[in-house]
Amino acid sequence: MTAQIVGEVMTRDVVQARRTTPFKEVVRLLDHHRISGLPVVDADDKVLGVLSGSDLVRCQAHRDGPAPPPALTAGDVMSGPAITVHPEQTVPDAARLMERRGVERLPVVDEADRLIGIATRRDLLRVFLRADDDIRREVSEEIVVGALDLPPDAVRVCVRDGVVTLGGRVEARSQVPELVHAAWRLDGVVGVVNAVDFRLDDSEGPPPSWRARSL
């Protein structure tokens, strides 16, 4: 049960600019490719910063000074240093980073910090397009049978629009939260409805030898 990694969902054909790319050319790039931002790289493809349409608008909003501004380039208006991720990082980790830092896109870099892709909010949301049948099969086969070592018919698993509904009965009470949390961590799951009962209450005392293996 491994979450998708950034390298599996990132966009590899990245529209980018150099530090010296003129302001007007950056506007053309955003308009032509219908994107809202792009990374700015140096001659070695190392990411220097990120430039968004908001940065360009903000720059134009400060044109009321007494003297005209100098010719602007991508390096003048970009936000830096860039917040980057590596391709082996998980999609949930990248999403948390994006939310925590309030950014719309994350340049993806290799071991030498060279640009190899970009992950946008849209890219990270693709995991939620996963088919319900795929999610149901993973819950049943990898969690119920594989991790909890239960008979395949011990837990009823229904998935609709990414919401997992669990029913049936497990051996121990401690297995219920393990089952729910493992299902919740799967790619494509947007919610878990728990209706699982248990035979034995093992919430007190040492766990029995048949307790679920680590998920």
C-alpha cells in the first residue's frame, strides 16, 4: 500500500523562463501555453524561483511612480527561493507542502537540483480520479487480507465516488481503527464510513498475538 509519488503525476514538459527573459516574453509564454505560472532557471537548469501571473499583475500595479521603471525581466519579478520537491516524494506530502506554503505549483528537481518537471494542484488532484473498483480491490486484498490477515469475506467493502464504506466484523476492537486509517491513506479515497463491529475488546491489556501486522 504505497501512495503515488510526485514523479508519477508531474508534468514533464515544463514551460520555463531564464532570469533574463523579458517581462513581455513571460506574459506571452503564460498566455500561449494557458498556464498561470512557471519556474525560472539558470543556465544549468537549476531553479532560481517561480513566477506567476499574480507577480506580473503586482508589478504592473506599482507603475504610478514619478519615474518609469527599468526594463523588467523574469528575475526581477519572480518569487524566490523556489519551494521544490523531489520526484520520489509522495503526492500527499507534496499536497501538504503546497497547502502549508500557499503555492499553486512545485518545481520538481533531481539530486543536483535541476528542473525535471512541475507539479501543479491539478496534477496532484489526479489521484482522486482513481476508479472505485481499484480502491475497493486494494482495501480488500491489501488491507483486509494482506495487512490484517482476515478472511476476504470478514469485511464488506463498498466504494462510491471515492468514499469507502466498511461493514462486517473483525476479531479485535484494535483492528477497527487500523482498518479505517489504512483505507483513509489510500490514493483516491475522499472519505471512510465505518460500520465494522468486533468480537473481542482488546483495548485494555497487551495485544493478542493475532493483532494486525503493521500497515
